[in-house]
Amino acid sequence: MSETTEQSEPQADVNPYQGFKFLRDHAPVTQLEADGPWQVARHADVHAILRDHETYSSEVSIRPPEERGAPSMLFSDPPVHHRLRRLVSVAFKPSQIAKQEQQIRQRCGDLLDAMPKDTELDLVQALAAPLPVMVIAEMLGVEDGDMATFKAWSDEIFSNIGEILFGTPSPESERAAEEMNAYFLQRINDIRRAPKDHLLGQLVETETEDGKLDDEELLSFCRLLLIAGNETTTGLITASARIFHEEPQTLGQLKEQPELAGSFVEEALRFYSPFSATVRRTSKDVEIAGQRIGAGELVVPLIASANRDERVFEAADTFRIDRNPNQHLGLGFGIHVCLGAHLARLEGKIVVEQMAQRYNSVSLANPQTATVGDLGGPKVLPIIVA
């Protein structure tokens, strides 16, 4: 689950990574338009922004406070952020995630069993979307039959995150949010009558210094966990398939050396970052790479660009399955580092291990139409496995 959210990318003719390289070399800090946000392209500067939450605030929304509802961990600063994160972080500790490994392996195996060989299929619908949604939904006590509906809500809300923060949300995203809120409110009320032993049940019962969480705070957690909790892993799985197509030797390497799965995942997070960028607002006047930026302005750290910076990564445009060290920022950094990093890594590792065991090739059916840098990865990715 990523405490990141995508914003604009530089315009490139075909490959956005060519545009990123131009920015790093010639315009490391640029304003998108008059009075628009500033995009930052180099690794050192992106890293510094993500690390310094006091100077670069996550409270970026310009919507009136009364329209925002309860604060979200994604878009809050300490002490609010620390309080919210502390409440859910116990569920995402490595020891807790490790307990789910066998169930995730079983889920992944079942989904792969249902994927036909030598036939075009949509990887997103078959595996990349349902696997992480299943895992997060179980933590929230969601029934299996509601998975597809949840994914639809998630896509609708997350794909409109820019409008939700800085403009007017679309009627579709507002309706999706209302439906999701109503669904979870019903479950919250059910739990209050009959406590449950899952994450949502624990949150309902949790006592904080301010008393128990109210409905709006609980709904905020549900939205965060369900939406942000599946997009990172979905993007990681689709990126892995793309790499199997573009670098077919990697599938064979994993078949021969399954222990490379962990470093494959780290390199996939670097090479095709699930989120190309995030957004911050300056709390004071700053200078980045010689460019002065005033207080209160939006800054867009280009994570995908930082992860291809030749100043940090040797042969940055080459996928190296055993790259070490690998200081990528694909899961963020600082206090907003991806809450579900351990979970995303585990799910990604299991997927590439099992695909390598089963298949001799994974090919994109329409590589010329596949895009890079989409929010959480592409919404459709036709592939053929053999």
C-alpha cells in the first residue's frame, strides 16, 4: 500500500522515460505551467523532498476542510499522520505479513490455475487485480462475492484522485465513494453489535487518547486500505509481466534460481515504478537544484524519473535482476513510506516465483499499445502464457 499518488508526467513522444532523462539532464526542476506545480526529476532532490516532511507537507488539498472528511494518512502531517499510522501499522508488521504467506500462495496458485495457456487473457482481471484485493479485503472482513465491486470502486476513486484533491470530483467517483462508505458503515455497525477478529474489527474496538474512532475515521481507514492497498501490488504484477516479455531471460533465471525473486521484485519496483510521482506542498520558501520555489506551492517529485537516474544507478535503463545496492524510491521514503511495503513485496515475490515455475514464456499480446507510468499500472494488460 503506497502512501503515494500519481500526478502529471512530462510529455514524451512515445516513452516517458526519455522525457524524464531530458528533464534530469537539462531541466531538473520545472514548472508545468504558469502558477502550476513544480516537477522534480533527479533522485537526490526527490529523495530530499520525501525525507523532509516538515518542509514538504502532505496536506496538499485545496478543498475546504468541511468537504474533506476525516484526515487520511496519505494527506496528513504529524502529529495526525503518526496517530493514524500507528493505529494500523501493527497489521502490516513483517511478522504479521509472514503469517499470511501460505494463504497468499494458495490464492495465487488458484488464480494461476484458472489462467489458460496459449490463449490471450487479461492479466489484470485474471491475477493482478484480484490477488491484492483478496488479501486486503480479508483483513477488512469483506466477502468474496464483493471483490469485483470493490475493485471497480477502487479504480474509479483512485483514477480521479487529482480532481478529488484539487478540483471537483466526477459524479462517478462521488457515487463510488458513497457506495463504498455505505457498505463499510453497515459492516462497522454490525461489528459494534458482534465484534470480529480481523483488522476492521480491531480498529472498531481500539481505544485512543481521544476515545474510540468515530465512523468517519473508520471509513477513512477502509478507503485507504482498500484503495491504496491494492494499487501498488497490481502495478508491480503488471510490471513483472512486462519485464518477462521484454527480458525473457529473466523468466528462465527465476526458474533456475528462485532465490532471485526478491531482487527481481526490487528491480521491477525501480524499473517500472507502480506510481510515477507523488505530490507535496512547500511550507516555506525553498531552493531545489538552484530553482527558488515559494512557500505554499505544489511540488511533484517524479519517482519514476528518480528511479532511472544515472547519477545513482549504473546502466539505469537496463533491467538487472540482481542489482545491488538498489536505492529505488518505488515505495516512497520517509514517514510516508509505503505502509504495505512488506505485503507488496511478498505478493510480488510469490507471483514471479509461481509464474516462473509454471511458464516458459510470458508475452504481451499487444506490446505496442501497452503503456508505462499509468496509475498503479495499466487497467488492462492482454498477455499470453505458455
